[in-house]
Amino acid sequence: MNHNEGSALSSILEGGIYRVNFNTNITSATAGQVGLALFADGVQVPGTEMDETIATAGEFANIGFDKITDHERTLRRYLVEQLSKINHINIVNEESDSGVVAFNVDGIFPQDVAVYLNKYGICLRAGNHCAKILKNEIGVKNTLRASIYIYNTKEEIDKLISLLQDKNKILDEML
């Protein structure tokens, strides 16, 4: 399909808004693209899979969102506490109230750390997380991102911490 950059369709085909700053708002999208950017991310889930997705969402609602939030915050505090004990870890959003913890391992590219952790069954996001604006605001271009939710456990955090303790092991396994 042929489309022109800057057309309303390009937002859907290529992703949403990609250049934003806190001073001038959106710098690369027209008003039409902003509306269409709402549809840039996400997944279409057909048939039976949609039924299963809705049923699972119902199970979470039965747990209660207050309990889910309490669990998420408890694990987040624990993760931040444990990461803070490791000298070569820099936490980017230590004071955040969300289930997301962004951090870096000194001197190692976040994507390399993510590949290392993935070998051990720990899956973290790595990169700029569609937030290129943060580089200008906090001076950090890429991070590792652990996202905690109801299905995570303290034991999983302990495993992550164990794998991050020895920076030399991470470096050795990258070779």
C-alpha cells in the first residue's frame, strides 16, 4: 500500500505520534493523526480468544481492584528496595506509584541485559518505551522496565535480583 508520510493513514500504519516535547506539544502530527493515533497500538483478538480474554478480565474484577493494586504496590516497594541494594543499578523512577520500575545496569546497554535475563525466564522490556521525550527531561535514553501485576510473585523478584547481583556474570554471558 502506498501512503504519504504525514497523511492520516500513516499514523495507523507506522504508529502514533513520535515527536513530542513538553514545551510545544505535538510537533509531527496533524489533528487527524492524533485521533487516528488512538488506534496505532493494540491487538485485535478474534472469536474464542476474545471470550477467554473477557473471562480472565472478569476474574480480575472478582479479586477486586483494591487487592490487585495493594499486591502490585507491595511487590513494587520490595523490588525497589532490593534493586537499591545493588551498587551497579540505577533506578530511574524510584518514587513512582505505578507497578512499573525502570532501571539500568551501569555500563551495560539495557537491551543486552534484557537478553541475558530472558535466558533465565525473566522478561523485561528494554529501550525508550515510546518515550523518547524522557532523554531530554531526565537524561536517560533507554532503560529496562519491569512491569509488576497481580500474576507476579516475590519469588520472581528474588530471581531477578539474583541474576542482577553479579555484573561480571552479565558481561561474561553477553560474549
